Amino acid sequence: MTSVIDSLTVRQLQTEAARVLASGQGFGNHELVQFNQAAHHDSHAWYCSVIAWYVSKYGDLPSRTGPGTAVKLLLDANHDL
């Protein structure tokens, strides 16, 4: 799954990470600290860390499985407004 994460564009990383955060499922301060430590002042690495955590918990990207699929992003090109 790391290769899938590595192949995402910056915008895709941002939207997948947004789905994780907006779902509000299964993470708290401990995980946020973990993400911040893994990617100190590096937003690209931070997005990857958030998504990798979600994938390890739910098995796939937030747009494909788990509570992230219920999140509707305002500027999501994957659904009609």
C-alpha cells in the first residue's frame, strides 16, 4: 500500500488525509502527536503518515473503505455537487 500512497499527487494526498481527519474515527491526541513527530514541518510526509495510519487500521485508502467513505468534501472532484 505504500507504493499506492507514494503514487498519489499532492492534491490526492490532501483529500485522502482530509477524509481521515473529517471522519473523526479512531484517532486522538496520541495519533496527532505521532503524525507530527513523523513529519516535523513537512506537510507531504504528514499527509503520508496520516494516510498510512488509516490504511493500517482499515486496509485501504479513506476514499475506498471505512468511515472515510462517508465523508463528502466540498471540492471533491469524485462526486457531483
